[in-house]
Amino acid sequence: MKSSLTAFTFLVAGSVIGLIGCGTSAQPRFYTLNATAAAPSTSGTKVLVGPVSIPATVDRPEMVVQTPPNGVEIEEFNRWASPLGEMIGRAVASDLGGQLMSSEVTSAPLASFNPSYKVTINVQRFDSIRGQEAVLEAVWTVQDMSASKSRSGSTAAHEAIQGDGFDAIAAAQSRALARLSSDIAAVIRTASN
């Protein structure tokens, strides 16, 4: 009887220790893409950004880092705070708002929002090489809703990653998106004149 009780005690103690060990696994960290242009305070040109399409290789919650020459690492504990395509749209909309000096730029369709311009973006590369560079390649279209005209363009941005952490990757990709936004803003300015 005593040996059965001792064996049971060790079994329970082992289970508790095992559960405690499982509870101390690494916690994921979350990152966002941010606008680099100052937010405007006045209304202006109405622009709707979206849809934004992104490559399937990076269309996931985890950050994807390229490892030369042909590999990728999927970072289980370093994740985007929301779907990447949505974050790209929000960052571009915020940057466009700052560059166009307009508070009337959004990345989500609104019920009573009639944009003057609609921007669609097809991201073809969204590469991050840890400690080296962020690469963004995208083709985009600006549609003038009043004139039923559109103009397409492309952007290739290479931004140095300043540091080895994942926050440095997010910052470099945010700067690359600011360059994309600048190219789009130039087209909208030309069309508005």
C-alpha cells in the first residue's frame, strides 16, 4: 500500500512539474508597420487605398526572413500584429495622407466615403534579410474616379535594416512603404492639377 501511494505521489509530482515546464514557453512578440509622414489635420483629397495583395510566402501572421541563397525562416515568436496586407494598406494610407496633406485618406471602404482616387497595390516582393535590408517591389494603379482614368506605376525600394532585431525589420519595411506612398502621391498630385 505504501509503495502504491509513493508511486502515485511521484506520478502527480511529475505531472505538475511537466505542466509548469509547459507554461514557461517563449511568448510571441508582435510588430506593426507605421507611417513615416506626419498626420494631417485638415481635409483634402479623398483617397481610398485597397485592395492590397501580397505574396503567399509572406501572407501569414509570422514574420518571414530570407536566408541566402534560397531559404526562408518563419519566425514563430515574431509576428505581425494584424494581417500583413491590411497593415500595408493602413501604412500607405497614413503616409499618403501626410504627403498629400489630407485627412481624407483611408484603407477601408466606408459607407458614405466617395473617394476622388482609388489606389490598388500588388506587392510582388516583401523580403527581409535580417541585419541587411528590406526589399519592397510593388505595382500599383491610381484610378481617378471623376475622369474614369487610371495610371499605373511600380516601385522598388531597398532599405537598410539598422540593427539585428525584428523591430528594425518592421522599421525598414515601414520606410520602404513610405517610398511607395511617395511614388503614388506624386501621381495623385499630377492628376489633381
